[in-house]
Amino acid sequence: ILNVEQSPQSLHVQEGDSTNFTCSFPSSNFYALHWYRWETAKSPEALFVMTLNGDEKKKGRISATLNTKEGYSYLYIKGSQPEDSATYLCASSNSGYALNFGKGTSLLVTP
Amino acid sequence: AAGVIQSPRHLIKEKRETATLKCYPIPRHDTVYWYQQGPGQDPQFLISFYEKMQSDKGSIPDRFSAQQFSDYHSELNMSSLELGDSALYFCASSARLGLTSSYEQYFGPGTRLTVT
């Protein structure tokens, strides 16, 4: 994998559903994996930064895991709420620190 | 808490004109990154500065230049603007030394540049 890839591109779930997204990234020269939450007309909001293989992070109903050996990360949202509707961006960085972004997963949660 | 400030928020220029975008990082952050996001595209890294020196370079066109000043704010100068330069330009800051994680980048609200 040369670029950061996210799937699915978009997702539509009902309030209360749990969901997850996938981020695949180059595993060579890996430094850190970032998840951002981005709402329209706002700046991306940092959710998690993970660096170690097997890392798991949690913030409220949102959690993320990291597998650096195979180059993927999962973001989970438990009991989705309408306010979770946003684009979720994944980005990897190598030792140069600059972020290499995926195209994002657009989540819509309807009541 | 103070966030990354970008100015202007919106800018309209004509082809072949020049534009200057400004970024004011979070206080005590020493690193600034510039990203460009074209319509329907993912953000692309342009350039970064650490302690006023260029630290990394991405897909920044030769028509663009940037610098970081002694107060750590940064400016992105864009000359001979083309229609394809129309995009959202994000600035992010981080602290490689000091109180916060060296991994996290905090984004500004972006400057939307429209070239007509």
C-alpha cells in the first residue's frame, strides 16, 4: 500500500447502531496514525494518535485500534448518535511528521 | 483554549495574481504545516517548518513559497495563481518539544481560496 486508503467512502446508519471504518496505510517507515473528525465548515478535530502496534484508544463511545505490522486501523463508534455525523479522516505520518491523509469516511446518522 | 488562527478565511483572486495566506499557531507550538485540499480531494501536504526552518516538503508548486517567522507564525505566498489553485488551505501546528505530544497536529479553520 502506497497511500492511505479508507473504507467505506460513506456510511448511513440509524441512531443507536454501532459502526466501524477501516484505514489502511503504508507500514514501512511508519511513525504515527491519526484519526480526525471533520464537520463541514469547521477544522478537523483530533480524535486519536496511535504509534505502537496493538494500541487501543477510547474516547467516550468512539474507540480505535492499530496494527502497524499489517498496516491498518479500525475506528469504532458504539451507539451512533446524529451528532456523530461527520467525515472521519485517517492520516499516517512517517519520521518526517507530515500527515498523509486518506479521503475520509463520511458518516450520516439519522434518528 | 487558543487554537490555530488562519487569515483570511476567504480570498478571491484572479489568474496570475498573488496571494498571501497567514497562519498563527497555538502558543508554544514550534512546528507549522500547510495542507491543500482541492474540491472533492483529500488534503495534500505542502510544506512544514520547525523552529523557523523548513523541515519537510511535499507537493508544493515552485510558484509557492512559505516561511516561518520569529514569532512562529507562518505565511504561504502564492504567485502566478492558476484556476487549479482554488482550494481550501489548512494550517496545522504541533509542539515537538514541550508540554504537548509531538505527534498531534491541531488544525486551523482553513482559508478558502478561489481563483477566477
